[in-house]
Amino acid sequence: MIGWLFFKLTLSPRAQNETILLLFFFSFLFLFQSRGFQFFITSYGRCKDDHSF
């Protein structure tokens, strides 16, 4: 399914940035899943409360 999404996104040249962002998001999620998902949740909550970005 992820391969299909990747193929569909790469079909349009306009969506090349979205493809890079999607790949970055999946690698980011995979990294934090191996580290522990709770750390991702707490850091995300901190960033949301901080309004820094």
C-alpha cells in the first residue's frame, strides 16, 4: 500500500515535494517507533504547547 502511494505521488511532478515529505515522515515515524512511541508523543505534546513552529 505504501508502495502504491509512493508510485501515485511520483506520477505527478508537482507532488515531488510531498513524496519527499512522506518519505521523511515514514522514516521519522519508524525511528521513533524503534526508540519508543511514548517519547514521540511527549515531545510532540511539548512542541504543540510551545507553539514554536
